[in-house]
Amino acid sequence: MSRFLILVFSYASLLLLFNSCDKDEYYIEELVNVVSDEEYEMVGKIGIKISGYMSQSAGGYVQGADCYGDYLFQFLDSNSAVNIYNLREKKYLETVEMIPNKSNHCNNISFSRLYYKKSDVFPLLYVSSCRGSYSHLQVYRILLRQDSSFSIEQVQEIILPKATHDNNLYWTGAVIDNDNNFMYIYANTNGAQIAKFNIPDVNQEEVVLTDEDILEQFTLEKFIHQQGAVIYKGMMYVFDGVPQWGDTNYLRIIDLVNRDDFAKINISEKGLKAEPEGAFIYNDILYCATNNSGIFKVKLDFLE
């Protein structure tokens, strides 16, 4: 059985990620290390508080989201458009129309810290696009014009490895580990599969990856329907669930160092009942952009 919620006391650095507040404002989640179906060990607690942060002023079939600085970008299905917000001012800025492609789902988007040109204001943005057995990424360059409007251009296509008996990266999301300069792909096979890659050289317009490019991979308890994800300080935070299909929403916290589950938290019962789409870190706090039901702040506190 997968070990959920391993010892929290070795993760003191995670406290830097989340602001603390009065403990009675939190739902308290017990952390247990599951040894077997009959045996478990209490190893700590985690506090979680979910609250609305801002509305989503622009509609559309929105999917993954990520921010850089004060700017939040949320892609629409089929790469048809991008909604842009100012998080500090809590306002919608504009929608950039794009050429739609039905093979693209935009399950997750993730900013790197790599720049196409040194003069660019924004680093490159990696967009997960998958339908059926065709899993691929588009890499975009975001330009800020003199009139403060945005333009977005694709600079690279990354084709993920084809499905094999041992590797089936199906309905994938890609997320950049900016602390260590790696790219992780998360997907569902017989379980939640996590695969680690080097970030391809952006000077190649098309990159075709194979199983040989996988640096390491591991499998955990199966996702329900994986949504947006973000990596911060060695942990991958994945929102999981489609409530309109009858799912319970969960926040999965995956330890990339120990290659294990750290936590699985029921967030439906803690206030996030809408469909989660994008995960991002803003001012050292985890946020969730939903499917047109608002942007939520998810404050966590790791307790003894």
C-alpha cells in the first residue's frame, strides 16, 4: 500500500511556503503513516484553510493556470485563448486569442525560469496538451507590448514518449521544477505515474522524447482525474477531481525527493467544491484557479 503522510518533522523548510494564522481558523488534518490496512501510525497534523481570493472575470472553457510575478495566465481548452489577470490588483486584464487546435487540452501550464531572449520580460511557458494517445507540450514566449497588452507565440513543440507496456504517459500534465531545472510529467496508468526529464533545448523547434529520456519514474496511488499541478521546494502539489462527474476533490502532495505520497487531503469538505483547474504559487502561498468559479487561496501549516 502507498505510504501516505510520512514524517512531517523533517520538512521544516516547508514552513517557509505557507503563512501561519490562528490555528482555530484551520481545518486540522491528521497525518498518518499507513503500514497496512489494519495498522497505521499517527505522525503529525496539517492545518489547511481554503478561502476565496478573487473572481474570474473572463469566461470560456478554462484549464491550466500559472503565474509569474503578479500576472496569472489561464489557458482555454484547445489553446483557443489565454485569460490574463493581475493578482495583486485582483482584476482581469485581457484575453489573447489564439489559433485553436482540438488535439490540445491544456491540462496544466507551468512557467520555467528559462528565457527565449535575455530581453524578454517573461520566461518560457510550458503547456500540456493531450487528447487520446497523443501527449505533447507547446512552449510559448510571452511578449509585453509598449501599450501594456500581451502577445503569445509558440517557439517549440515537445512530443512525449509513445505508450509502451512499461510506460503509458496518458492524459498528461507537465510541470517545471524551477529549483532543480527539471521537467516532470504526471499521468494515470495503473497508478499515478511520475516521470522526470531534462528540459529540452529550446533552440530546437520540435523535440521527440523517448523512454530513454526518462531520468527516473515512480508510481503511486492512482489519481481520480488529475488537474493542475505545481512544484515547490521538492513537493508536487496536484489538485485531483472533477466534481460534476461525481468526484471528490483532493489535494495530493507528492514528495519528489523520497518519491512517495506525503498527503492526500479532501478539499471538497473544506470548501473547494468547484472543478479545480490550475495550481500556482503566489507570494509563497498555494492557489487554485477553478473552472470559472473563482480563484482560491489554500493556506497550509505543518503542525507538530
